[in-house]
Amino acid sequence: MGARLKKTIALVGLMGAGKTAVGTALARKLDVPFRDSDAEIVAAANMSIAEIFARDGEAFFRARESQVIARLLDGPPGVLSTGGGAFLSEVNRAAISARGVSVWLDADLDLLWNRVRHKATRPLLQTADPRGTLARLYDERKPFYALADLVVKADPRYSIEDMADKVLDALRTRPDVLEGM
């Protein structure tokens, strides 16, 4: 593609927004590393996020998440998929803003629900009313995600490749992040 990534692209958004899938495709298009903060935490702890939440609680998890995000931002530029709650932290938002660029994959509630409703790997949705919980999280977190540097609206008709292309289109407006496009 001939582009040079100057800063890490941090994808933010609620679970099911496509951060991992779109991030993987985007990293491939840019020929840069893809990193997933949740996967890094799982590897370091040698247990699932659900197990970390159950054993140590969400506050412990969020502290580890901030450490991992800071470490990944200090590495070579790439594409970083953050956990759904990561961007709520002022510490994480400041770190991403200082050393990268945040991109909100803005998917509406129905699309998110269609993507996550059959997955048992979402600890925050292990409730009596998972759709209601997702709706509450959506309403609570949307104002934080809206603070992202760039917003890319998801559409159910888009493929993963289409969404990656939409993110690239948004990044073309930021020569401080992407050079030579």
C-alpha cells in the first residue's frame, strides 16, 4: 500500500463493535502488527478474562489493562484492539491521545446485540437480562467513546474488509498518523 504508520491506531468501542476483526484486517492492509490488549492480559495471567473478573474483580482487571495498553503504545506503531471498557479510563484516553490515535467503531445497539448474544465469553453479560445489560453499558459508555479522535460508523451491510477500508478513509484525514496514502 506504500503507507507508513507513524502512531498506533487504538480501536475503541463496545464488545461486538468489531475491534479485533477489523483491527486484524486493518493491520494486514497496513502491514503492521496487530495487538489485542485483552489477549495480552489473558496470556500474561494464563486465565480468561471471565476468570480474572471472578477471581480478582473488575478493578484489578482494569489496572492490568492500563499497564498493558501503556506498554503496547510504547512499542512500534501498529493496530491495537482495546477492551470495551478501556476507553472509559482517563488514564487510557490520555495515553492513547499522547502516543496514538483513537478510532471509535460506532455500532448501534441492535448490531452489537446480534454479534454478542450467543457468546458466553463476555463476563459483563452474564446477567439475568444480558440485552438489558448491554443496553445499559451502551448508554453509559457512548459519551466516552464519542471522545475518540476519529469515529467510523458501522453498518450491518459492511464486511470486515469494508469496515477496515472505512477506518483507512478516516485515517487519511490524519497525516500525523498515516503517511503516504
